[in-house]
Amino acid sequence: MLEFALSVAIGMIVVALFLNVYRLIAGPGMPDRILALDTLYINSIVLLILFGLYLGSTLYFEAALLIAVMGFVGTVALSKYLLRGDIIE
């Protein structure tokens, strides 16, 4: 039963990833694209965690943590650049 639930959840997250990529490419403005990129890395974190649960490996959890840290820094940097035009003050 757990394998079936994980398979369904992984399928739904993959669909969400494709929708995020579509919004990233066809976003009407730069804030929409930054939001799509933020949502894309959050969904990829969830996908890695679900895949790690499915396979029973802890390596995927470490990769998800790395993506979380890098995604946060990237989102902050892009948002700061969009607001001020400069990242470092």
C-alpha cells in the first residue's frame, strides 16, 4: 500500500514539475518566473524525498537538503536583483 501511495505521489509531483517548467518558460513577467523557479526547486525537493522513501536510501535526503539551501540562496539573490538591480550592496 505504501509503494502505491508513493508511486501516485511521485507521479503527481512530476506533473507539477512540468507545469512549473511551463510557467518558467511562458511566464508573463520576471516575478512570475522567479516564483516558478522557487516552486520548481521545492517540488524537486519533495520528489527527491519521496524517491528516497521509495528506495529506502538516505542519500536522496542529503541531496534534497543541498537543493534546499542552494534554492533559497538563489531565490533571495534573484529577488534582490529584481528589486534593486544589484545583488551585493
